[in-house]
Amino acid sequence: MKLVFVINDIATENPKYTTVGLGHTANRLGHEVWFVSVTDFSYDPCGSVCAHATSVEGEFENQEHYYRGLVGEHARRERIDVTRIDILFLRHDPAEDAELRPWAQYSPILFGQLAARAGTVVVNDPHSLTNALNKTYFQQFPEIVRPRTLISRNRAEIRRFIDDHGGTAVLKPLQGSGGKNVFLVKDGDAANLNQITEVIASQGYVVAQEYLKAASEGDVRLFVMNGTPLMAGNRCAALQRVNVNGDMRSNIHAGGEPRPVEVTPQMLSIVETVRPKLVKDGMFLVGLDIVGDKLMEVNVFSPGGLQTMRKLYNVDFFVPIIEALERKAAVRTHYRRTIENIELATL
């Protein structure tokens, strides 16, 4: 199988990230693996989607050694035809490019659409990813699993929403990740509300969300693949994230401490509720962030944490993902283009 991962920038990728772990696992299983930065695509006059890609051959002890090989002097750097590969896996984080190069948020999705039209299997489905570039996508899931939410830039509306929820709410940008510019507004913070709103609104719309008391205990990141919980043996790919510094944000990048967690029937019920839309939209691999009985976020671009989960449970969650991609490549070979990409992505 010839597999290409799309990331923001190969030079600045973190060797501990999930995408590097996926690449290392695919390499270890004997597949041809390439990495492409969001700036490295081309659309040729002949209709081919090409990219300047990086690969490395050999055996590597772990994913950190594998990454050093990718950025080292022995790495292969070639221009490849993306329409002649098996799988194109879009794993970039649009939020990283929102400020300095906003055009880069859309580019890999658009090239992914062209590649899918040419017959390459693209996950997650690039047409659906267009609709998921900000948190309005989250509002399309059933209300029963979502906290009450307002999306606005109007300060009076935001203040009224906070008052209606007992003076406490979470404010965050409509587009973003990693816990950046996420604020918990409490009773008595009225003097700072305008300043907080101004900071977030400088990036666009403001999301005001009801505060869930269970958030004080952290959140749970749970991986879903092909619409069902990602499993390795009897272990579900999930972890709890708790910020031990008193910060309301549980993201690992914001200081959250990862802990083992047992997946509850309540969590599985949330997965079952969101499953129809994830499957319909061709969302092959997503990360659900759960607080109590509510879903806080659906990460459809680059959910992370699998390397941490591997260390917590001594279980390899990367292998079943690569095996699922192998099956999709085989189905595409057998059925050619009689199955649409959006269907094959979660088949």
C-alpha cells in the first residue's frame, strides 16, 4: 500500500504526534509511506494532483527515531503523483494556519477533493471536511449530546447568554484548537467580559457554551474509527485529561495530565448517537471530547493522544488503523470507482 500523510509542515512536526506514529507503524508493516506539507501540492495541466513528498526507508526502533530519519540527510524527497497512490490521509490542523497563512487551511482539502475524484481513497472525506473547518459543524450533531451554545459577535447577546446560565459560561473562538483563547467566565468577571470577548472576537465569531460542572474532573478523549470506538484487543482508545494546575482546559497542549479511563455505557451511548452523521460524512478517524454526559468537541482533522494511550495501556492502537486503511485500499482495487469516496471512507 502506498500511503501519504498530509501535515502542516514536516520540518516542525512533533515526533511524538499521532501522525508520526501512524507513519512509523505503516512503515514497520511494510508499506510505502510519504509525508506532504500543506504547501507542497501542485495540480498539473494533465490533470494529475502531485506533491513534493518526504519518505525514509529502513527499520526504526520507535516513532521518534523514525521522525529523525524523515528530516535527516538520508530521507527521500521526490515529486509524486497523488492520483497514483492508494490512501491520502489528511492529518493537518487548520487552526495552526489560521493566523499567518489562512489560505493553507483549505488547500489540502481542495487538493484532496481532486485526488478523490481521480480515484485515490482520501480520509477523512475532503468534501465533508470543508463543512468542518470550524465549530458550526459541531452544532449539526443531535442536541441531546451537546451543551447549550450561542455563536455570536454581539456583546449584549453574549452577556445575556452568560446571565441566563447563572453567570458562568465558557467562551472560545469559533475556529481553533489546543485550548487557545478558551476562557471560563464566572460570576464577578463582568469587568473583564468585554476584554475577553474582544480578544476572541478579533479572530472571528465567539462561541459561548454552558459550563458543565463535570469539567472540573477533566474530559475524556475517545477515538472513533469507521463510526465505532477504536479498539485494540479488548481495550478502547480513550484517556482522561485532567489539568492539575487548576486550569479549566484539559488539552494535553494546555497542561492536561493524561490518565487511564474505563469507557462507560454513557460514553458509548454518545458514540452511538453521533455515529450516523460521522458515517454519512465519511469521517474515518475522529476524536470525541466528552465531559460527563455531553460531547464538547468532535476533532475530525488531527485528533491526537494515541502515543500516550499506548504508554498508558501498553496497547498499540496504531495497527488497527493501518489495517483498516489496507482494507479500504483493497476495496478500491476490487470495485474501482463504483463506490464513492465518502462511502468508502467509513466502510
